[in-house]
Amino acid sequence: MNNIEPNSFRTGPDEKGLFGIYGGRFVAETLMPLILELEQAYKDAKADPSFQKELDGFLEHYVGRPSPLYFAERLTEHLGGAKIYFKRDELNHTGAHKINNVMGQILLARRMGKKRIIAETGAGQHGVATATACARFGLPCVVYMGEVDIERQKPNVFRMKLLGAEVIPAKSGSRTLKDALNEALRDWVANVEDTFYCIGTVAGPHPYPEMVRDFQSVIGRETKRQMMEREGRLPDSLVAAIGGGSNAMGLFHPFLDDRSVAIYGVEAAGHGIHTKTGHAASITGGRPGILHGNRTYLLMDDDGQIIEGHSISAGLDYPGIGPEHAWLHDIGRANYVSATDKEALSAFQLCCKLEGIIPALEPAHALAHVIKLAPTLPKDHLMVMNMCGRGDKDIFTVADILGVKL
Amino acid sequence: MTTRIDVKFAALKKEGRAALVTFVTAGDPDYKTSLKIIEGLPKAGADVIEFGMPFTDPMADGPAIQAAGLRALKSGQTMKKTLKLVTDFRKKDKETPVVLMGYYNPIYVYGVEKFLEDAKKAGVDGLIVVDLPPEEDDELCIPALKAGLNFIRLATPTTDDKRAPAVFRNTSGFVYYVSVLGITGTKAPDLKNVKANVKRLKTHTLLPICVGFGVKSADQAKAIAKDADGVVVGSALVNAVAASLNKQGKATAKTAGAVHRLVKDIARGVSA
């Protein structure tokens, strides 16, 4: 927090892929030439108006963008404070924000002439989005998913298979998202010639954190425009859930230089931050380390061994966080808070009843913070929460916890 | 600076034979057995000992080495204990070069400066850190060289002529040529490619080149030793440890001997 405030918060990363001390390229030598190739290809694509035009076309007609900015009137009334808007990315094709990034990366893979796509997935949303885009373009798709997550998220596994993807269980380590990422990296090392690795969040080696952020920033750009149209001014605060942090970064990034906008990232506190392995709050309960190609906040023990996080939401239980979030935390531009399983679950239920929207358990964490924050703020305070996914995939988990047999 | 690694390779060059570099995971399956394994390696024919620093998420390693790391961690292995193992080994062996191999996070968390100081004190000669490419040399490579440790880099089939100079710039001790595209211990190396690539890399560096990843038998070792300055065997030894364990995954009376026998066998191939 003692750092001198930069002129802009939006210039990162530097040429080494660093946001302050976070980020970088901590990968095996085999992958280094590929990562450099990807960096160049992305730079070229970014500078080519036809690439953006093609992407915009797919976002509009295939994904269904722009997603609405919806005034959550009954929730606002119920909480009695800030005026709450939902950015409704759960209405995207495939039901979450993940497809924004996947469309960008798959178009880039095609441009690079790659013939095979691999991805990792936790809850399955990124896997489904990748399988979807691959089906659309006739590309073979392999999705790595932890054995434990495969058991927890059966509907998404079946969806991926219907879409023609091969789902390979990650059987090593703790058999969840981090191990799926390890397996995907291993696949990539073995198939460097023809394979494109489509990472699902703003983490991994440079240029992934930057690239995924750019593709997700459509969320924040739309929000800015829509809020200007609706209210004639910028919002006062933004709230989003954070696992790796891609939906949050997508909403936050276009607003980073608008200093009047308060920013809240909500991590998963699971059973509580005080528990040693019962949460997934990397910033609140972790410290800097190196994993999966980047330096960032990690959950680990005193010996630098990675600890498996816990969250009711399979999309949030990753033991790391995107490096740009780590930087935004250190310099104090964004506030990182947390919500427990219990708080998320009651927010989930409240949202169903008051707004007729079944949220995914991930944004239910963001909503839990909205519930804490909104009543303390004046009625003219404009708050935007990213409703980044719909909850159809979570009804089994929720039913189980509520003791309902389906 | 001259390390035990430099001395060893100079001596082998005189002898006119390739080095046998053996990899086992520190603390696998437990501290005591692990010490017994490495203490017997030089006699079995190992010229250089690579000692794996266990990590929960070894992204360049195959199932065999990952499982070994998890076994070691389960038995209570830590970075401190890994350095203590080297200290204990050095009590009886002052010559055999010891290289620590692993991933950056446990070193970073231990503290780079303190790690280098403690490693040097323990009798470590070199480091191989898989997830530190030349782009990240400021992190550990440069400080390690300053501390008098070799920083041994992996070169791979994707290290083309354009990239080779960057890879070799701060490398010392030897070069570890990864003979296959992929993770440790899975595919067998394609010998024709190995020969061509070693020859190509030799135009970029005067350092000895050791070839590893996927070497399992005396015959393979023999073939590789013809073209390279050394052969690295890892997963095969780690598999020998795994095969010797009892149903509870604990060491048996056969564990250390099983590793030493395999090393002896492969050493015959290397010096043939």
C-alpha cells in the first residue's frame, strides 16, 4: 500500500509479463518457445481490425452479447440501500462468462493454424464453453478435469461429451482443478507442434493473464456504456466473485482508472478463513509464491507445498488467483473480501426468491458481499454485481446441502 | 569457480567415458531409506547424483516422479530435511557431485538467499529448477552462480538454434538435454533424433551434454552414451523404489538394493 500510485492502472503487464512482482513466465523450457509464439500471435491479432471484427460478430450472434444490465429492483428494496444492478453474463450461450474468453482464444488458435485444442476445467463451465466453440469450428477438443470434480459435476461432463469433447480425468494429486491444470500442461509439453492450450482464467504464464483479461473486458466495457445510458454516470462500486478471477477482471479492468469506482473482489471463504484448509481465499488467506507459470498469491504450507482449497463452489476452489488481482490488492486499487459457503448459500436462495434468477454458486459469493455492503450505502449509490453464471449446474449441490432428494 | 561437477566431467573426459547421472527423490519413501539409497549410488556406478526436491505440483514430471514426491511429502520430507540429507551424505562422500532438482516455489518460500547459503553449506554443487527458463534468470540463476553453485539448464527438442544461445548463456556444470517432447518417464527417446540434436547443441556450447527423460535400460543408456557426455536415469529408479515397497507403501529390506542393482546394470551399459 506504500507504493506510489501509478498514472494508470491499465498499462500492465510489462514486457516480461509482470504486474508489479506478479505474473511472469515460470514454465519448463519445452513450453517457452510456444509461449513466445503465442505472445507474438496475440499481439498481431490485437493489431488486426479483422480479428476483432470476427470476434465481435461471434460475440453478438453466437454468444448473445451484449448481455443486459438489469436493475435488481426487489433485491434493492429488500436491502434498503444502494441501487443494485446485475450484469447478466449468465444469459450468455453456455450459461456463463467463460465463453467470452473461449471465443477469442479459439479464433486465435485458428489464426495460428493449430489443429487441436486442450483445456482444463474445474466446475466444468470453461470445459463446456471450450467444447462448444470447438464443436462450432470442427476442432478436436480434450478437456482435463479432476476426478473429484467429474464426480461433483456430472451434468457438465455429459454436456462436454455431447459436444464431442474428450474428457480426461486428472487422477494425480488432489484430483481437482489444479491437477487438471497440471495435466493440461503435461499434454501441451507432449504435443507442442499442433496443440493450442485454451486457459480458462486470468492466470498461467504470460501472455495468458493479459489475453484472457482482454477477452473478458467486454463485460466491463458494456457495463460502462449501459450504465451511462441508464443513469447518465459511472457506477459507484463493482462486485464480483473470484476463483482465478476472470469474470472479476473482465468487469474491473475498464474501470481501473475511474478512481471514483470502488472495486470489490469476493473470494471463497469456505468453512471460514480461520480454518487451515477449509477455504479458497488466496489473497485473504495465502501469500506470494509460484505455481502454474506465474507468481501470485497461493494457498500453501510453510514448506511451499500447495494446499487444496475448499469451497462449496467447484469454480472457486483454485489455490491461486490471477497475478493482476494480486497486484491490484498490493497497491490497494481493489478490495479483496470473502464470503463463506453459508453466506453464499443464503444469497443463492434469496436471489432465487426475490429476483427469479437462479445464480451459480460463484456469483452467489459476490451477492453475499452485496448483501453485506448495500444496506450501509445511500440509495443513490450505484452498485454493479457480475452475475457471471447461472445456477442450473449447482442445483444438485444445493439440494444435497439443503437435505432435499432429487 | 570450479565445482565437483566440473572436476567430475573433466576426469571422465580423460577416462573417455560418459557419465551416469542418477535421479531419485529426496525422502522417498522415507528419510532413512533415502539416505541409504544415495549413499550406495556412487559405488553402484553413479557419477552424479540428482536429488529431487519434492513438490505437490510437478508439472513437467510423469506419474512415477509425482508419486515419489507425494510419498516423500507424506513421510514428512521438507526442504530443510532435503538439505540435511545432503549434509548427511557429505559426511562420507566428499567427491560425488550432488545436484538438487525441482520446482521454484519451495525454494522461493524457503527464501532464495538462505536457500543458496544452506545448500552450499550442505555440499550441493548444482541446481536444476524446471520452471525457471532463461527469461527468469534474475530470480535464482544469477544469485546461484554468484553463490558458487552451477545452474544446470534443460534444453529440449524445442530449443532451436535461435533460442539456444539464450538457454546456454548462464548455464554451467552441464546441460540436461530432455530427449523427448513430454513429461519424465513416459516416451522412450528416439535415438536418431537424440544424436542429431546433441550434435546441433554442441555447436552452441562447450559444456558436457547429458541426455535424459525416458531412459530405462542398459541398452538405451549404452546407445545414448555413444553420442552424449552423460546419461540421466530417473523414473526407472523411482519405479524400482515403488516396486519394492510393501502394501502400506513403506520401505522394505529390498528397497535400497533394488535401486542399486538397477544402477549397476545401467552403469555397465554406459561404460561399455
